Amino acid sequence: MGTHKTSARLKKEGTEKKMGNKVQNKQVVNPPPSGRELDKVKVANEIRARLQNFVKHSQYSFNPDVSVVETIIKGLTIRMIRTGYAYCPCRVVTGNIEKDAKIICPCIYHEEEIRIHGICHCGLFVGKDYTCLLST
């Protein structure tokens, strides 16, 4: 037979090309992150550091559910990149600078929400007496 590739092999190669990946020794190797991806990582790390500093100097803690914390930081990162401000991803940005300043994380609502519910609306911060309802 000739050097024709099977349709399964062609399909696999086409998928890999679309994803931008290279095949080395039958393993898919992801390309290095683009400049935009590096910016996202940098912004996320800056937000994380700022929030860690806030928690360190406040009476609050991060939610013990790390997946919630990471999801909120991802949302804050997206908003920071799009708008220039780390608006709470759980709140609506109105375009009114004075109103929107109230929802820059940590927003002005978190203290009352934690006092009443033990956790803020988005779930990022919790009070001292917060009991996590995660199943173990």
C-alpha cells in the first residue's frame, strides 16, 4: 500500500492543528502561553496578592472552598482586564463611576452581608464563625 494516512489519523492531526498543539512522540505538547495569557496570570496574581493583604489585615478570611475563591479571582481578573477595575463579578457594572466604585472588591456590601449571613454575596469572604457546608 502507499503512504496514505488513515482518516482517523487525518482527523486527529486536524484537531491538533486547530488547537495549536504540536505532537512529539505521540504526546500533545501545549504551546507556550501568549502575551495575553501571561497578562491574565499577572493580573490574577496581583489581585490575589491584594486580597491576601486585605484578609491579613481584616477580621475576614477567604472562603475555605478554594474553588470558589479561584472562580471569583478569575472573574475579578476578567473585569480588571476589560474595565481597569476589579469589580465584583457578582454585581452589575452600571457605567456610573460613583456607583461602580462601591462594587470594587472588596465591595462596600461585604461587611453587612458577612455580619448577617457569615459570607459575602459572591462567597469570596467569610466571617470568623463561618461553617463550611462542604461534604467531605
